[in-house]
Amino acid sequence: ARLARCGFLVALGEPLASEVGDIAKGMNAMSATRLDEYDFDARLAAYNLASQEATLSALSADGMAVLASQALYDLRDLDVAVRNHAARLLTSLMACLCAVCGPGGVDPRAASGGAGQQNA
């Protein structure tokens, strides 16, 4: 079901979809040859791409929220590699947010409804 939602996100063609849709789709990739088995290469490659500073610094606040949601979901996964990559992404997201927001805690990229709010 999560992979179908990712496909829907990509198919929408919205800016958010082009920003994180392919990464989210990779984070939910399933094996094409085995039933109910992850495509670990695709999942871990997507997490590696998402964790790069260049990727994170180009994301909007909404894009970061999508990736954070996926990582939080995968922290409960049974596979240690997936959990470790999810934890690393969350750490990278926090470091990026701290660098962008600075001491005041305001993200200048926040959506219009969230602009000027303090980050928790």
C-alpha cells in the first residue's frame, strides 16, 4: 500500500512529487522476483541519496517532512539495515534543519502556513 501511495505521489506531478516522489518510491521498493521481499539495493540507495547534504539542502520543508515520515515508519522495520539507514536519515535531517534554522529555530523555507513558527 505504501508503494502505491508513492506511485500516486509521483503521478500527481506536483512540485513535492518531483522533489521527493522518486526517493520515497525507492525507500519502499519491493523485489520484482520474490514475493513480499524488499528490494534492498533500491531501498538503501534511496536512503543514501536522501541522506546526502546536497539532497537535503535542496528540499522544501514539506519534502523534508515526507522523508522524515518515511524514516520514522522504517525505524520499526525488522531489518537492521533499513532501521540503521532510517536513523541516519533522521540524524541528517536534524543536522540540516539546525544549519538552516539557526538559533531562532525558524525555517525560511517553511510553507506559507508554517512560516515564522518555532520548530520543535
